[in-house]
Amino acid sequence: MRLGKFVVGPGLGLAIVASVGVFLWAPRPLDEPSNILAARERAKSPQTPPPLVKPEPQDLLARPLTPAQRDEIERIAEAWRVEREALEAEMQRHSSDLPKRPGSVEGLRTSLQGYSELSARYDRAREDAWRRALTVVEDLP
């Protein structure tokens, strides 16, 4: 059969049928499962870790305690609060005395030395208060 310049024959018909078959039966990418989509969304947004929380004696007051244990832990917690406020005030004074633009890395290191010692002292005092409060509580899980 002739259509203008083109000749339509069995070869062209077979080619059309084959191309339609390939189009209909060829594998297509499947939709992504929702867990993959959710993972991709989470990866797009920056993840910030939860803040570091170090235990303090007053944290134990949420537990069921005997009146004697509660009184002792409240005493330890109050002593820690007073010591913490003093150390934080000293750390604040020290950080406000730091030069705004130290001349060198060594200058920055020496100016921060005192603050680092205060920070270590703060951590030791908090840890000591926590351990004293733990000794009051006998039945920790």
C-alpha cells in the first residue's frame, strides 16, 4: 500500500507493534517507598543533637524518696546551687576580662587558661555533688 512517498508494508507494521509493546511492557522506575522519601527529607534538614545534660543532685528529687533521703538530697542540691552560682559568676567575670582580639594563638591560649581551669573546677564540683547525692539513694536501678 502506498501513502505518498512512504510504502506501508508488513515491516513497518511490525515495527509499530513492537515499539508499542516495548513502551507498554518495559519496566519503569517504581515510586519510592515512603520510608525512603522520609529519609531523604530528614537528610535535607540539618540534624542537631540533643543538648548534653549532666546530672545534678536536684534531678534525684523526682524519684520516690524517703523523707530523710529527700532532706539530705535537698541539702546537697542547695550547697551545689550556691557553689554553682559562685563558679558561674567567676567564669562570667573571667570571660568579660578576656581581650576582644588577642594578638596571637598563644595569647588566646594563655588568656583562656584561667577559664579552662574554672570550667574544670565547675565540672569536678558538679560531679562531686552528684556522687554525694547518689550515695544517699540506696536503691538505684
